[in-house]
Amino acid sequence: MKKLLSLALTSMLALPLAAFGQGTLKIGTINMDRAFKEYSKTKEAEKKVNDAKDSAKKEFDDRTDSYKKALEEVNNLNKQLESTALSADKKTQLAKDRDDKINNIKNMEREINEFRVTRENQLREQALRMRDGIVKEIMDVVNDKVKTMNMDLVFDKSGLSVNGVPSLLYSRDSYDFTNDVVAALNKPGRPSTVSSEGSSAGAPTVTTKASPTATPKKP
């Protein structure tokens, strides 16, 4: 989850650079990673994704429990079929019941695997939509601040270069306006476009795989 919640915005926010030809540039810096983490909607979105993940995990576990019980029934029938005391008719009936259960188990296994893949994709897409919504809101606030303060250049302090070192090696504290952005984002009553269906980070995934503990076999 943290990987999907974290931001690695290494790009530079730049307004038209006419100021280059006019002398002094007005420069600002912001820690986008901090703004993302301290925005109240980020935590709300993370909770919604985790709740969806827990719900999917519970349904997955219920399905696998039913699968295991069906597998045990097949194994018990196989043991009964090994008895030499069975009549031919009884053995035929047990074999038919066993084969029907094996076919049902195969269908259950297919459905479990399809459910796992589908839910993983749904959770991932929901998380990405929510993260994108949060990032857009942060960018809107940043751009408003940039225009209000008439800045020429803004650098992301949390960005890293391709070599894994900070892209911005040094800047004066007075250039930083992260606190202003966080305060604006968390201002009570501020309209938000982040919804429960479309924004939140990371991809919670249901990683448990459905694999039979024993393969039902015909004797």
C-alpha cells in the first residue's frame, strides 16, 4: 500500500519563463511526498482501500474453505472405495458421487482463481484512481499558490534523481511553501473531488493463491 501511496514526483513545476529575461526569478519549493501523506483525504482513501481488501480477502477465504471441505469429501469417498466389503452397486454409486464432486471441485478451483485475479485488478484500479484524484487535488492547490505568489519556478524537494540522490540539493527554508499547501488542502469545508470509488493509493492485492492441498484422484 505504501508503495502506491507514496509519490515520486520528480518533475519541476514551471510557469512561463519570461522572467529569465527580466532579471530576478521568484523560486519556491514544496515537498510533494509530505503534502500527499499529510492530506486528510489520503488517509481516508487508504482506509477505504484496506476495507475493500479485507472484504475481498474474507470472500476469498470463504471460497477456499468450501473448496477444502469438498476436497476432504472426495478423499473420504476414495477411502471408502478401497474397501473390499462394498457391493458392486454400492461401489458404482460411490464412484459416481466421487466423480461428480471432483468435477465440482474443478469448477470451484477455476472460480476461485478467476475471483482472485478479478478482485486484484479491481482493487489495483480503485487504488490508482484514488491516488490520481488526490494528486490532482494537490496539484490544483499548488498551482493556485504559485499563481497567487507569482512564482517563476517551483521545485519538488522530495524528488530523487536517476542516481537516487535528491534532485534539489539545497534550498532556503524561506522558499518552501509546503505548510501553506497542506493547510489549504485540509481546510474545513474545502470541496473535494476524491470519491470512495476513485482515489486512493496503492494496490492492495489479495495474494493468497488457491492451490489444492491434495489432488483428488480416481482409484
